[in-house]
Amino acid sequence: MTTNLQNAIARATKIKMTVKYLGGRTYLVITPEAHRYVVRFETIDGQRFGRCQCKAGAARMACKHLAKAAAVDTGIRSSQGH
């Protein structure tokens, strides 16, 4: 796990954000300031990738929105047996 991802996870656990499931592997993350970001996940050759619409995500960096949505995605996928 990269330091960037570890920092994003740490930030995500400290901030109350709402994650809404939009279908497939797409989520809407809403920050306390009411900013909205769409996060999408895909699996390629067994590796999970995610993208967020925020500035960090546009720079292909891990962000707190991606980390928060990843926790929900992991829960949904494990309950479906994936």
C-alpha cells in the first residue's frame, strides 16, 4: 500500500462523508461541505482500480473520497461473494 493511499484512508476515517451506491461499481460521495464526487471502480486482471472526479483523482492520486467509496464497494462485493 502506498503512502498516498495510507494518507487518503486516514483522512477518510476522520471525515464524515456520505456514500451512495449508484449501481454497478459507481458511487456518489458527498462531503460535509456538500461537494459531490463520483467514484468508479473496475477490476482488470484481478487488480482493482478506482477513479474519482475530484482534483486529486484527476491527477490519478488516491483521495479520501476514493478511500471512503472503496470501503463500501468492498462490503458490497464481499456480501455478493466476489
